[in-house]
Amino acid sequence: MNDENKGLKKNGNGTEGIVIKKRIKRITGLYLTLFLTVILLISLYINMSSFRTQFVSNELSFYSISGGRVVDTIENGLLYGKSLDKFYGIDQLLQAWNDKNQGVVDIKLLSADKKEIYYQLNNESGGWSADQQYESIDLEIKDSNYNTLGHINILIDLSERLNILY
């Protein structure tokens, strides 16, 4: 009796051992396929989560850089003696920036302690919704001595862009 047939019952023609081997191969193949599928799904979930995080980070960087140009314009005006609380043309400046950047829900020009609102541009008509993905960016406005004079707070709705991804 050879080693590969040890422990197998024979029915006379030897086919039962072959049937059992084929069944074991099928079951092993099925479990292996199922295991690999689960591993791939877990990997897909991790990759999608990582991509989402990176995407949001990139979008916020874009708004920070773009908003930084507005901050530079305001800081230049402050160098020439304008005051932040009575900055003439701030509404047109922020509106022009807002028109170029989609997804902006709210823009606030705040005092240095963030307690006083000098100007607010609210684009959200109809209120906020729980299914929307809001992110906020805070940009500091500084004088020539790097003292904080105020802040621009930008609230962004990324839900439309994130819905495209999924």
C-alpha cells in the first residue's frame, strides 16, 4: 500500500480516494478564494479611507493658498494705515474670492481674539445639512511685526466633491 492512499477506504475500484482528494482540493480552493477576497476588500477600504483623507487635505491646502492671497492683500492695506474693522472694500475683495472658489459656505473676518466679527459673507441659503462634509480653515492676518491683528475663517462644503469619489 503506498503512502498517498493510507487511511482511505477503498470500495474495490479505488475511486473513493480520488473523489475525496478532489473534494478537498475544491474546498481548499474555495476557502483560499474567499480569504483572498476578504483581504482585498479590507485593503480596498483602507486605500479608500487613505485617499479620502489625502483628498480633503489637498482641497484644504488649495483653499489655504488661495485665501492666503486675500490675506496678503488685506495685510498690504493695513501697512498703508487701513484698520481691519473699517477696511473699505473688504466686501468686494471677499466676494470676488468667493466667486472664484466653489464650495465656500461662509467667510468671516474676525478680530484677533475671534470674539468680534468685522465682516461675514454667508453663502448657505436654507441652512446646513447633516449629510454635508464641512471643513474650516483659519488664516491669520498679521502686521509688519508679525502680531496677529485678525483672522479670516472660511467654512467649506466638500460633500459635492466627496460624493463624486464614492
